[in-house]
Amino acid sequence: MVKQVVNIASNQMDSMDLMEYMDFFIKNVIPKILLLPGVVKADITKLTQMAITPDARQMESNNVSLQAQVYYENEEAYQYIISNVIDQELTNILLDGEKFITLHTGYQYSFQKY
């Protein structure tokens, strides 16, 4: 399985804008991604930077970012979509966010206890 990660950095927007963007992303972008051939699933993770303190009570932070993960069946499906399928509207959404969106692609290694 190939995983593509889209990082949406909050240091370029305030936290309210980030949550509005997450709502937009969930309603407008994820449905388009799930329709692409070879896409298995998509996840969005809200990441909050945490400070490590001796009493471990510093759990909240204003430094929040989003991470969207798109999982493809295999390398061939990923390459096909990147080369041929992504429509202009989805491309424009990513280009509009070029100041705060970065794309990463990698292979996921999973480990289980049993």
C-alpha cells in the first residue's frame, strides 16, 4: 500500500481558519479523492503540538496542524493517479494552498502486537 500525506501547516493560518479549512477539506476534497481509481481510503488527523513537562500537564497548545493521508492500492495506482487522473479543480485547491500545504509520499510500515 502506498500512502500520500498532505500536511496543512497552521503557522500560516490562525486556528479558526485551520478548522474552517478542515471542514472545507472534508466536505469538498476528500469525496473527490475517494472517487479516484485505486484509492483505498483517506484519513484526516488533527495534530496538536504538545510540550513535555515534568508534571505532564501541558497538554494543550495553540500550535495545531492537519494531516490528510490518502492510501492507494499499490504503486501503480498511485503513479497512474498522479500522472493521469487528478482533475483541474483538485489541482487548483492544492495550488491555492501552496503557502501552507506540502505533499509527501511514502510507504507505510505497520506493526501489530499479535
